[in-house]
Amino acid sequence: MSKRNQLQTYGSTLVRRCTALALSLTLVAVAAAAMALENGRDAESALRELKAGNQHHVSHRYSHPHQSAARQRELVAGQHPHAVILSCSDSRVAPEIVFDQGLGDLFVVRVAGNVAGDVELASIEYAAEHLETPLVVVMGHQKCGAVSAAVAGGEAGGHLPALIGAIQPAVAKANGQAGDRVENSVRLNVEMIVERLRTSQPVLAELVHHGKLRIVGAVYSLDSGAITWLPESAAPQ
Ligand SMILES: [Zn+2]
């Protein structure tokens, strides 16, 4: 065999081997992605779906997924929600509507001011650990009454002081910041709660550490219906 032919043969063998290697790597990647989906461990696709659903809400062109009788029956066997939403109880921010989701899609924890005390943390831990939900969204909103009450200060009756006390750290942090004090407090409240969840021992912090859980902050606009996603590095370290 001439030197040139030898080189050609060597070259084509190399190309075949590289192609085979690339193919195996692709198969490994596809298998890993499939496994991530199977385990419900795909925060990225869950976030993509929520963003798309919010676009439907903004344009009022809903697809109303997963609201059939068949879906209802299918869920009797169990639930695998792809996102936990910790949002305010405010009647204007219903997660299934603002994200255009259906039955079995969202594990929703709602409490005024979207605060995270032990009871809320336990609910989130249940979804993250036992239902393997890969994404948590902490969602504040424009003109939040609970945050406004915390900003206004003064006397509050009943059990309200407990709620206002939970929001006060964000209000204190917003002091001196330029811009609207309520809106700043809403954003800071979300950021501080995101950080609280990310560092919550022993369950959530471990899941975050092992890449099995992603926690993001968001603020909902009553005006436009749009979600503003907070930068994931914005949370205080
Ligand atoms: Zn609110």
C-alpha cells in the first residue's frame, strides 16, 4: 500500500472512530436527559414551561392543559408536579392561571406575603424530596397587601403581627433604597426567601447542593400579567 493510501486508510478509520465516539457520547447525553426527565429532575424544562405558560397568560391565549376528566382520573394514582410555587394568597395571582397550567402540574403553597415559616418549608420539602419536584419558584407580586402593611408599620390586630414580623427584614433592607418602597420590599422579600430555602437544612440545602433542586425568585405584575424572573445570583449570599 502506498504511503498516500495508508494515510487515507488511517484518516478514514480515525473519522469512523471519532464518529462512533461522538455517537456514543450523544447516546449517553440522550440517556442522561431521559433519565433526568423520568426522575422528574429537569428544572430547566419546568422553568421553560412556566415561562411559556406565562406568555399565554400575558396574551390571554390560554392552552388550558391538563384539565380533562381523563387527566383528573390519571392523577388518582399519584402526582408528579414539575414545579413548586410559593406565592401570595392574593386572589389576583393564582399560579395555575398566571402560568397556564392544569391539574397535577404545580404544587402550590400560598400564604400572604409568600413567606416561608416552618409549615411552608415542610410543604416544600415534601414536594422536593418525596415527589421529586425539581423546581421551586418563590413568587411575590406588585402591590402586595401584606408587604404594604409591613412597610406602613403601626399596630396590627389578631395574628397579623406574626406575618408582618416575617416580612420586616425585607422592609428594613429596603430602607434607603431608591424607588418605590413597597416594590423594593416585595423584591427583597422574594430574594431573602429564595436564599432561606436554598440554605434550609437538612433537606432543601442538600437537594440544591446535589443539583436535584433549583430555586428561583419571581415577581408578578398585576398590570401586565407578566412575570419578572429575578437573577439567580441576586439572592444575598
Ligand atoms: Zn400579596
